[in-house]
Amino acid sequence: MKDLQLTGGDLLPAGRGFATVTGTEYLRQRVATALAEPYGFDPYHPEWGSALLSYLGVPIDADSTPALVSSEVSRVLAQLVAAQQQQIIAAGLAGTRSQLGSDDVIGSVDSVSAAVTTRPDTVQVSVALTTQGGQQVAVTRTVSS
């Protein structure tokens, strides 16, 4: 799948238009964007995004906070996998080919980890994925207020 490339949340200019991403870079950008977007922020997809911002600025428990953050990341990834499957099924039912290629689709979530820093306004999330095409994708996202 081809998507517009984002840098710091902004479109990246290229020539007379904008840069694009495909394959594993598309997937990396999609996961990072889903983790950073506040839950319920998109009026067209009110169940999209993550609640990671709700963990910022609250007292940190070294044992439970990383587990809560990892759980939320896993929920977001499950939602993304479901959306990808729905898109593939819809294309098949319409008799068309899906725009998603094998390196655009999450095949497995290999690991999810969260590191809560000493700053109460920052959470570091790391995700390791394997695409259906067998490519390894690492996504690291810092969420801060």
C-alpha cells in the first residue's frame, strides 16, 4: 500500500508533491501513528487511537505501569490487525485485489514492551512485528504530553 510520508506529524514535501511510503515503512508509520493518536480523536473512526496519553502525568508504579501500557499497545495492534483483515475481506467480496501487499500486513506481533522513564510525562514503547511477507519490523514510539 502507498501512503503519504509523515515526519513529526507533518507531510514530507518531495518535488512538486509529497513523499510516500510503502511496505514495511508504511507499516511502521501506521503503527506509530495509531499509538500516538488519542483514542476517540478521529470523528470518522471514534474507536481508533490509543489511550497511552492517559498514563502520562500519573504516579508511576514500576511494576504495573509498564504492564498497563503494554496491554494498551496490544489492544491497538489487535485493532489494526482486524482493520487490515477487514480491508482484505472487503476487497475479495468486491472481486478486486486488496491494496495491501504482504509486507503491509501484520503477520505476527513478536514482542511489545514499555519503558516508563523517570519523567511522568513520557512513555517509550517498542514493538517487534513480522509481516505476512516475512519481513521484520521494529517500531519505537515515544509518547509524551
